[in-house]
Amino acid sequence: MSSSSMTWFSPAGCHDADACAPSAHGPSSVSASTVLALIPFAAAFALVDALVVRHVFPKLSSDDGRDAHGHVLPSYAPASLRHVHAEHAAKSWRQRAVAWTFGATVALAATLGLLIMAEIVEAVDPAARNLALALTVPALLFLVVLLIPWLECRSLVTAAGCTFHPSKTGSPPRVAWALQLLLFAAWLLAFWSVGRAVPVTPTSTAASAPTRRPLSETLTRACLERVGVVGISLMALLAGFASVSSPWHTLHDTASRRRRRPLTEADVHRKQVGLDAANEMLLTKRHQLQALDKKAPHAAPAAAGSGLVGKMFGSLLAVAGGDEAEMRALRVEIAGLEAIEANLESKLSLLRNDRAAAVRASTPLGRLLLAPSYAFSAYCLYRIVATALATLRRASSPSASFASSDPINRFLGLVARHWDPTLDQAAWARTISFALSGVILVASANSAVQTFYLFARWTPGLLRHAQANLALAVGQIAATYVISASLLLRGQLPADAGGAAVGGVLRGALSPQFVDGWFEAWFLLGSALTALGLWVGRRLAGAGGGGGDEWWDDDYRAEEMGAKRM
């Protein structure tokens, strides 16, 4: 391409600049037909963004009773005041930034998927499609690589107890900003180091030569390589996590449910009451700490102007305790209550899921609907075993892979080949295998969430951090998955198909052998770590007295005694 702004992607099959660029004079002279062709994609972006921000983000965002300025309402606050408090918190700049970042990320990912499908079926003008890709992909990379990690680092710094507000003396928060920059620099270093995992081939080396491509396109290609590798690794880990979680909760929990007494609504209600009590106590302690924190700056000048005797008594009170000692004690109590709250929340979620499963299994229709769950769990176990065997076979045959032997992948690959006989069946089976990892994750989402809550029982801080960054993490995972799937999907098509807007970027960089081995290794690692975590958690629960058939009774008694002591 002659225009540097349209070289975010180098079409491998576009030898004529007029066929791929909007105009021979540059992007400033875009034809009316190109603009009309872009309207459906712009409408799809706006629609997805609005739906995600309004309906999905509120369900993913956490509410710990604080507003934008850290103000905490007491537990006895009326409902009207709580409503105003929640609206004020939603209007904070950080909440808005997270909401619109999440919405834009998901909307851009959906738009990219539509663009790739439009390219495959050649349904849109190539000039409009390439212009849309030139705008969508860099914006999506900016969100995934820079903006979302920056917001996540800020959330981690805030969770560590640092504040970005000026101190009482007016000095800037240097420690918080230093930690923010340090975490963000560590993320960029780790992200860029991922590129070492990509095998260097003569094709990719020549394609990325600075003399052949401008800096912007070289940087975009490098980021896409790393996002592709991260996406494959992340989806493989999550698919392995889900492949173990689904059989565990479907088969193991069903067997254990038969050995213990039935779970009733009274048990669930009792756990809910305990969680509500912990929440009220936590809000009360936070409100007391906030009141003391506001009182401290005003008490210091008063003590300074009360004369020598006042200063002496003030120093004695400070040594004996005073507000500072009370604030330290409150912080310790708040930390303990936060751990109890996270523990109760995870157990309540497990109880609700167990109760819902028991209710479904008590009816003939519910037992009939359990058949797909058992079949899906059996497929997950088969996928783990077959992937392990394929990894062992790769030692003697480098071309061996699970994607080429899986019956579902082969069937769908035959369907794709019947649609177009020129397509590579093995390559399409590989792409379908990666797509099925997303299907596994979605189909076993409930089991995966329950497994996460099991892990959160032993690491309460993990649950709080996950809830604080859940929306950003979901958006980042969705965008990474779409980018990786799009690159793999487009890489299986001929170079001149549909303009090849994406295929030229990573053609030769992510070889089929590398994708197979990399995905299967991370899939097995995720499965092994999840199985180990479940086994260790079960042993710890049994050793602590909470792994029996009546574990919710024992937990409730312990928590009730702990709450009374506080």
C-alpha cells in the first residue's frame, strides 16, 4: 500500500493498491460507497457498546459500599440514601472509565469478528473492509495492551492500601504512582517477552524487516503476534480449567450429594443471614474508620494550640493509644471481616448451586436434562486424555495433534471441506479445536465459577481482587480470544481470499506445529493445576473438619462463634 495509515495490515494477496485502499489519493478521499459500507459495522459497534455498558457491566462490577471519594455508608442508612450513594459512585470518573473501556473492548471485538466473517464470505467492499480493519485492530490493541492493564494496575495499587489522592499536607501520592508505573512496566516487559516464544521463520523475519515495512505496521504485527500467543495460552488454560471443573461438579458432587442429608432452603437462608451480618459489621467498621480518619487532621491543630499542658496530655494519650491505636485496631478488624465476608460469599454461592442441582434432580424432567451435562463431562475427560496421548505421540511424530484426531473436529472439518474442497481439512480442524475451547468455557461457565469459589475459600483476597477487576478481565479475555481466533481462522484461507487483510500479518509467524504444541501444553497445564487445586482443597477441608457431609453446619457454627467474639 502506498498510504502509511492503511498499512496496519499488509494484504498478502493485494498487489494492486487500488484494490485494497479506499482511494489512490489516500484515506482522506473516501468514496461514498465506502462510507455506506462501513455503516453496518459502526451500527454494530454502537449497539454492542450500549448493550454491554447498560446491561452487562452492572452485573460484573462490584459494590463494596464506597463511592468515588471513599465514603462509606453505615449499615443503618435508609434505602433512599443508599440509592443516591450508588448513583454517586456510578458517576465517578474511574467507574465511568472502566465501564466505557469494557464496552468499547467488547464492541470492538464483536466488530472485528464481523469483519473477519465478512472477509471470508466476501460480503463487503474490500476498501471499506480494510479501512475498518485499519481502525478496529489498532484501537483494540491499545485497549488490550495498554489501557486495560493500566486500569488493572491502578486497582491493584488501590487494593494494597495506597491512595492516589493528595495527602493531608497536600503532597502528591508519589508512592502510589511509583507502584503504578512499576506494575505497568512489569506488565509491558512480560508482554513483550512473550514474543520469544514465537518461532522465528524466514518468512516472518523477512516480513518484519524495517526496510520493507513502516514502524507502525511492524509494531502492530509484533503486538498481534504476542496477543495471539497470549490468547492461545489463556484460552488453553481456561479450557483446561473448565474441562476439569465440569466433570468434578457433575460427577463428584452428584455422588457426594447422595451420601449426605438433603440441603434445604433453611440452610441457604442461614448462610445468607450470616453473610448479611458480616456485611453490616464490615460497613460499620469502615464507617468508624472513616470518621476517625476525618477527625485526625482537625485534632492535630487543636492539640498544637492548646499550650504546653495540652501538648503533654496529647503526647501521653498518643503513647497510651488514642485515635491512632483505635484506627490500627479497626484496620485489623476490617481485614478479618473482609476475609470472613469472602469466605461466606463463596460458600453461599456453592450452597445455592448445590440446592439448585438438588431441586433439578428431584423431578423427572430435571433428571432428563442432566443427560447433556453427563455427556459434556465425558467429552471433557476424553479431551484431557486424548490431548495427553497426542502430546506423548508428538515426541516420535511432530505432526501429531489432538485437533487432527478429535472426532468432533474432524466432522466439522469435513463439513468445511465439503463447503469448499480447496480448504485444508487439518488446518480447519485446528481452528475448530481452538473455537471449541471457547465453547467448553461457555458451556461449563457455572462449574468454572463454582471451582473458583472453592479456591477463593482458601484465598479470600483472590475473590476481592477478581470482583474488583472482573469487568476488565472479561473484556480483555473476550478481545484476546477474538483476535487469536480471527488470526487462526484467517490464516487457514488462501492468501488471495477476500483481500487477505489479516492473513499477511501473521502468515508464517504462528506455524501450525507451534499452535498445536503450545495450545496442548497450556491446556494440560491448566487441567493439572485445577485437578491439583481441587484435590488439595478437598484434603484441607477434610483436615479442618469442613469436608464432611454436613460441612455447611460446621462452617456456620465456626463463623457464628467468630462473629460473636468480634
